[in-house]
Amino acid sequence: MTAVSGLGPWPGGEGADVLEAQLTVLGDLAAVPTGVRGVPFLVQLPGRGPGADATGRTAALLPGLAAERGPHGWKRADHGGADLRRAEAYLREDVEALAIAGAGYAGPLAVTVTGPWTLAAEVYLARGDRVLSDRGAVREVVEALAAGVAEHVAQVRRQVPGADVVVQVDEPLLAQVGAGVLPTFSGYSRLRAVPGPDLVDGLRPVLDAARAASASTVVHVGPAWVGVAPVVLAGADAVGLTLGAWDERSWETVARAVERGVRLWAALPPAKVSQCAGPALGELADLVSVPWRRIGLGLPALDDVTLLGAPRSGVGGGPGRGVADTPDEHRALLANLGRVADVLAERAHA
């Protein structure tokens, strides 16, 4: 059954009502068209400030690894301080809101974490360059994230016992890490390229930990199709991609993944809106179904596709790093995706 979900970011600044946001998401994704499956998600309100952002939120999950805010963002620290406590408090508040909003809920429920390679690229050492520059530090992050993901899944399941948890691993910088294009702290050189087998080895422990906690996994790589192969080899259940113009070689990569049983989570741009005809939802459906058919994939397999909204802005191309301007706009985005999913479901059984 074609599905609709989101990566988690939701509009709202300091003082925003997290419970209201969570109730909205659960309610709206329960109201998708018949024949479409809604996959509610644990909301994030990055507009609340440092600690509510994607990197700080994931840092709050890492046992034994303290972090704090620095001049360039988050960095490793010798001891946890106010920044990390704030991130932990935001995450705790969000999970508590989920427990209330999701009382009695049974079904799929998505939670998002920043992936190990993007985390290693975004977080700096306590005294030095990016974590990515130190192989030992990268290994520590991978191990801590694997443990943190397992505990996060268990915590969510304790709060919502009927949840079938899906861990969304956000890796918008995976391709840049593999290409060796990220600048060093000084900006005068580039960090080493991480070989493909090492990318797989960094992803696998996190995915294995989620699976051991009885959760399924999807790794989002934004528009960087070169990230598909490491994700598939690491054992993800699904790969998330931001779709755009037709590219045969890219879609061949997707076809190979689908033929291996890996599902597609497709991030779509906001629909173009005409004053006369309204949102052009058929064009969004075409972004998935036309290349799907052209590359030789069977239309019935469209039933396994999940649609995500790709906001207008983002970091590193990741579909979850930006967020629509207002709750109403984000709700409209989810509603449109539900209609697009309905179109795909019809085409799957045409």
C-alpha cells in the first residue's frame, strides 16, 4: 500500500505547543485517502533553537559522548553542559507529547536520527577539526549512535506500545563524505574521501542496532543517488531519495535496489499551484511513476513506495533539514502527498 510520511521537522519556535503538533500529525496522517497508508512521525520543532536542531537532538541520544555548542556548531566536549541538557530536555518533551498523543495508537511510527557519517561531518572534535578527520572518533560516534538508537526505539515503544517503529537515518552529507569535498576547519584543504566499504561499515552497526530492537530502517541520502549503493549494502530496508528530473543512470541504481527488496521513500517537491486548477498533483505522481515504468520496474511495486515532502529549503539536500513556513502549509503538504499517493495506488493497479 502506497504510504505517506515525513522526516519530523515541524514549524514552531520557542514556546510552541509540541503536543498540538503531534496530535496534528497523527490526526492528519490518519485521514489519508482509503488505500493509502499514513506513517505518523515523532515531531521535531527545530525553531525552538539550539538543542532542538537535528544534530543536537541526535547528540542527546549518544551515551557517554558529551557535546556542546561551539563557533561552528556542535562539538565534542569533555563534560556535558547546558547545551546538551537543553537538547535532552527537548527530546524528552517530544517523546512525552508522543505518549499522550499516541495513546492507544497501533501501527507504523517513524523516528528520525542524524546518520553516523553526517554526524561525523557536522560535529567537531573538542580541540580540532571535524570528527570525520579522526577515525577513532568516528568509530566512537558509530558505536554510541548504535546504542542510542536501540534505546530510543525501546523508549518510544514503551510510550506507544502498539508502535511498529521505523528508524529514519538522515544522511544528507553521505555523498560529500564519500567524495572528499568537505572543507577542513581552516577551509584551506579538504578532508579525506571515505572509501565505499568504510561508508558501509559505518552505517551497518546503526542499522543492525535498530533491527535488533525490532525496528525497520530507511536511510535518506537526499538527491545524491551515489549514496544508494552503500545504503543497500549496509542492509537498510529502504532508501530515501529526493526526486527530480529524469536521469537514466540514477534510476538504474534505484531499480537495482528495488530488485533486491529495498523499498523507496521518495521525497517530492511542493506541488506547483495554479489559480484555476489548484495543485498539480499529477505532475508529482509522474516524478515517481513515469521513470519507474521507463526503467522497467513493475507498476504493482509502486505499492511499496512511501512519499515524503521535500521543503523548499534544506541542508546538504536532505529532505528533512528545512521545514514549511507555517503549520498550515505543512499540513497542506501532507494532504497533497496523500492525494499523490492515491494516484500512485491507482496506477499500481491499472
